[in-house]
Amino acid sequence: MARIECPECGHVEETTGLVTVCPECSADLRSVMAEMGHRREKLREVAHDDSMTTHEFIVRTKDLHKIYIMGEVEVPALKGVEVNIRRGEYLSIMGPSGSGKSTLFNMVGGLDKPTKGTCFIEEVDMAQLDAFELAWLRCRKIGYIFQTFNLIPVMTALENVTLPMIFAGMSSDEMMDRGAMLLDLVGLGERLHHKPYELSGGQQQRVAVARALVTRPEVILADEPTGELDTTTGRQIMFLFQKISIEEGVTVLMVTHDPVVEEYASLVYHLGDGTIEEIIEHPENKILSE
Ligand code: ADP
Ligand code: MG
């Protein structure tokens, strides 16, 4: 829980999430919230894993288990998964439907908690964070991409891309410039003011990639981002991840059932029935495939 005080009317909001506007006087609370987030980020160092001396890995999981309880039945979805992701790596978790990919995505993204084991982002144990700190970490450190794009239908491409910056407390000028630059990067420089229904599936997913990058996150997480796309468009999205990981140094973790990823990701972990069965390195994919 965080205590955010409005500088205009003095109203105090106790919150577990991110609040951008004062509920009393509608004052802009972005800068207050950003300052609070940065202060909490410093305090969070108490949750660091002292056994690691360097931040070699941006994401690390240790003996990760997840058991879903369905009434009387226990469903073990992850059975001791260890993943180590270096900065700037393009790592894919590949496995068939039901192997635990989305479960792992949710744990690493701080969207659900493991039953046992630990998940670290920059050596911070996510389980040690309170709700506000977790909301802040999700907002500043992680960019999310989903199978169904999840764009807001009434907003233009540029508005969709800049939306996370509002919650991250960034300024309007910075927002517009960075939003337009990223849409250009993903090949949509001519489509800034198009709404999602005016764009193809592949273009919508490109908007989602730009949106995921907008707050300069440490890691991009993508869950079956090519699941709704045809093969050629799916390849273009996988290539785009390769491009941003090589050219922008962004760390990408993509979970997919699509074997085509072997041609793009630099490291592929094969997941089967909740365990990592094989790890295949693709050093050749550290050079752009197209
Ligand atoms: P994937 O994304 O690889 O298809 P999931 O992580 O979605 O796999 O699921 C792994 C296993 O956990 C499956 O057996 C699935 O049925 C089960 N599972 C996933 N989510 C839940 C849930 N919320 N409650 C119960 N069981 C679940
Ligand atoms: Mg899934």
C-alpha cells in the first residue's frame, strides 16, 4: 500500500495501484506518483538476493513450481523451472499447448505468484514486493505483448502506444516524440492516427510491440504473439523481436508453440509438461535473419 498526497488539495489516497489523477480535485498526480515509485525502488534493495554479486541475469527463476487447485484436484503446471536470461538476449520458451508456457509468463511478469520457488527481475525477488511496488515494477521494467494485441479500440495507434507513459509519469512532449519514433521503428510511421480496426492483424501487433517498448522496459514479455497471425506476418513479428534485441539491446522473452522461433531467437528452452527438457543455443541468430 502506498500513501499518495495531492499537492493541490492535500487529499491523501491510500493505494495499491498507480493513481494519475486526484479523486478529489482532479489534479495531475503523475509526478508525485513517479517520485514515490523511485523512492520505493531504492528501498526495495532490501529484497535483493545477496548470493548474486553481479546483475548478470535480468530475469532468473529458481526451482519455480506452480500448482493450480481445482476443487479437490491439484494441477501441477510448473515443476521446478529454472530460466536464466541475460541482458539483450532473445530467449524463447517453446512447448505444446498445456505445457505451462502461459503459467511461466504470468510468474515472470508478476501477474501471478508461484506455489514454490523464486522469480527475480534484476535480482529483486518479486514475492518480496508489496502491491504498489509490484505495480511500479510492472509499469517501468516490463513490457507485455499478448496473442490478441489488446489495443484500445477507440484510440489511435499513437494514443495506444503512449498510454503506458501516462501511468509511468512521463511528460506529454516526451510521450508524443517517443511514441512516433517507436511506431516508425516498427514500420508504422505512416499509420500514427489509424485506429486498430483500420489496421491489419500484423500491424496491430506492431502497435502492441511499440506500446511494450514505450516506457523503456528492461524486458519484453510476449505470450504467443504470433498465434493470431498468418505464417508470413508471424515471421515478421519474430524478426521484429530479433531486431529490437540486437539493435536496441532489449531483452525479449517470448513463449510460443511455433517452431519457427528457432530461426530467430538466440536461445530456445523446450518446455514439456511443466519442465525444461532441452536448451538449444542459436548463436547464428545474433545476426539479423533477413
Ligand atoms: P500453455 O500456455 O503452454 O498452453 P498453461 O500454462 O496455460 O499452458 O497451462 C498449463 C497447465 O495448467 C494446463 O494443464 C492447464 O490446464 C493448467 N492451468 C492453466 N491455468 C489454470 C488455472 N487458472 N486453473 C487451473 N488449471 C490451470
Ligand atoms: Mg498459453
